[in-house]
Amino acid sequence: MTVGDRFEELVEARDGVLAEAEVFRSELEPILADALRAGLDRVTAAQAAHLALLDEPTRRALDEAAAGTTRSAVAAVSARLREPDVWLSPHTAPHLGRPREPGWSLEVPSFLVRLLGRGPSGPGGLGNLDDPGNRIWVAIGAAAGPIDGMLLEFGFQQERRRIGGGRFGVVPRTLPRLDPSGVLQRRWKRYRAAFERYEALERATG
């Protein structure tokens, strides 16, 4: 196989990753919106006493703010996930967590092991979607920020026992809580297979 053939194969694999990423992103939007609305419902139900103190105009304003902020949060996540680098380099810390090859003392730094050619050359396999070291999951979790700000603005108190992420626990911490239907899990497996093929080709080409 020529260098040109290998490069063409790498470009094709990269395009495959981004195609899977785009389908994942589009399927995520309604699922994330539903999860955020459910998280908001949990907070307002848990703090029903505070909600009861709000007058009717304030409650209407809260409903409008909740709907608008949810749309904005989902849009922000979706915009982040349109960026190719998130999908082509999905590890938050690629050089951490790599297995050490047997035979090396723990006193030898990992960078020296790699330099001497006896360590793994890549960041290892891509884990589950809800792995905290996964940039896609980090982007999804960022949806909590706007929701948290809106709830604080309306006088809600931060939850001490949070079910999910953020100050109020509105964003699910695990994939099954985010998507009980399993749609995203199936899509993630397709993306992961495409990414791992691309990653292997990139290492071979490099």
C-alpha cells in the first residue's frame, strides 16, 4: 500500500468518525432536553415550599426562563459537539491511565518509558460514554451551568444530595439515567468503533 493509499484510508476513516458524531449529536438533543426538564421537575418538587412562596407572575416568569434556559443549554452542548476536535481527540488526558509494560520499575517515569520505546504509543481504548475522562461526556455535563444559574436567580437553594451533576443535580451522571431507551448507547458503540479504526490508522500512518 502506498503512502497516498494510507492517507486516503485515514481521511475516509476520519470522515466516518465525524459522520457517526453528527448522528449522535442530533439524537442527543431531544434526549438531553427531556433529561434537563426532568431534572428541573425534581428540583422544583423537592423545593415545593419555596415554589409556593412565588406569586403568579414570578411563577410564569420561572416557567418561561426554565424553557428558554433549557433550549439554550441544549443548543450550547450541540454547538460544542459540532466541533470535530472533540470527536477526533475525545480523551481529556490522553497520556494518563496508560498501562505500563511489565519489566519497568515504578521509579522510571512514564514519559521515559515511552521515550525508550517500551510503552504503549496511544491513549488506549475509548471507554463508555459516561467515562469522566471523555470530552463528549464533559460537554454534555456542561448543560448544568445555565440551568444552575437560572435556579439561583429564582431563589432556589443548592441541593445537598444531588442525583445528577451541577449545583442542583439536573444533569444525569450516568448514561442509563440520561437515556434509559439505550439509543445513545447503541450510537456510542458505532462511533467508538469508527474512532478506534481512525486512531489505529493515524498511529500507523504517523
